[in-house]
Amino acid sequence: MLSDLWYRGVSKQYAHQAPGVYRDNFSQRAQYLEPGGKDMEKKRLFLERYMISQFRTAGAPFLEGYNTTQIYFAAQHYGMPTRLLDWSTNPMAALFFACTGNAAEDGFVYSMDAGKIIPENAEVRKGEKLYQTVMTMRNKYVESAVGLSFWDEPPEERNAYILPVRPDNAPGRIGQQSSCFTLHMHEASKASNPTMNTIQVAASSKSVILQELHRLNIQPVHHLLRFGSPLQRNHSGLGMLRSSGPTPLSFPLCSRRSIRTRDLGSQCARGLLG
């Protein structure tokens, strides 16, 4: 059974967790573009389309046989700014990223029931319900959302949301890290997740935790994360708490209370927050 409990680790606190297309450096580049007028959302979309088009052309020999959704996920894999935000079904992978970098600052691990990022009353369009479920790369709604980044306008109007998407399992970074993604659609509605939980990792604990993760064979190998035995991969002890209110185009990753962990190192050896 594939898990819908997803985790994300960051090495310091950010006001919002947003994918590449909505980060400051991308928006700063987009604002100087003439297309889109004063509409920053349209400017971002134009720049994204241009960059994806360049990626598709430059990588043509390596992308033969890929459909547009597969090309889009490949672009994310190779570091292109996209609308995809990385998550993982492996809590220890998230813990690794929370402890890697920014040694003087606290890290954070976020967890959520992924399907709940879709509002309970969501509709694809009027009268057509959008269910709270994790989607695949072949879901028509996902294909339509991605297609817009390839200059492919949807045949009919549909509402925009932040969608939880589980990619096909394949060799490489995505498979190694048990990666999943939230897809932040163009002009997506505000979103919050009532199951969101925040765990704060003290800066003073980072080095100890990394040592313990290394003992569990969780370590970077040529830009991948390598995981240990199946037994070591089955820890999933992060609890669920209610999140705070919604924010446009991204969602706040903070609960109404956070668990501050100053001694996560010793807990990790016994099973992450088990």
C-alpha cells in the first residue's frame, strides 16, 4: 500500500514553502517580461513556458518517447523551476534534508495527509466533484494542469488547485527519495491542510542526527539519497495536527503548536519519532 502520509524537510524556516516558479528569484526575472502586462501570474507562466520549451528542445535526444507530463517531471529532476514542490513518503529522508545545511539555524520537518490539501468541497468545474485523493501522473486533471506549461490551453474551463501527485516509480533521485509532489496549478486557489504538522529540529542537534542517519545508511550518493534495509525504511511516526490558515499560491507549513526536538539524535536510532 502506497502511503499518503508525506513529509518535507527544510534546513531553515521559510515564510512559505513554494515551488520554483513562485520563488523570489524566478518572479524577479519574470517581472521584466513584456508579456502579461502587470499580471505577475501571467508573467511567471510565460517565463515558465519559455524555459520548458528550451529544456524540451535541448534535451530532445534524451526525452524521446516522453509525454509532456513525463518531460515536466524530468525538468524538475534536473533542477528547472517548475510548479512541483518536493515531498517524500520517507520521514527519514525529510529529516536528512532538515539537518543538511544552515548549521546555525533550526531545521523543520513537515508532515501531512496529502489528499487533504484538496479542499473538501473542491470541484473540477461546476457540478463535477474533485475528490481528496493523491493523483498519478496519468490523471487527466494533472495532465491538463501540466499541459498549460507547454502552451496547451485546456479545452474547457476548470478550477485550479494545489494537487498531490505521486510520480511513477523509476530509477534515479525521485525513486531513491520516495519522492512525491504538490503541483501548484496556474492561478491556484488558496490552500491549507488541516492535517499539517510541524516538527522543529534544533540546530544543535543537526550534526548528531546526521551521524545517526549515516549509521542507518541514509546518506547522499552522487546527489541521490541511499536508504538502508526495508526494516529501516518503514518508520512513520510523525503525528498529525491542525495547520494555520491559508495563503495564496502556496500553503503555510506550520501547526498551531510545533514539537521542538532538541534530542532527535537518540530518538532516530530507536526509530524516527516512533
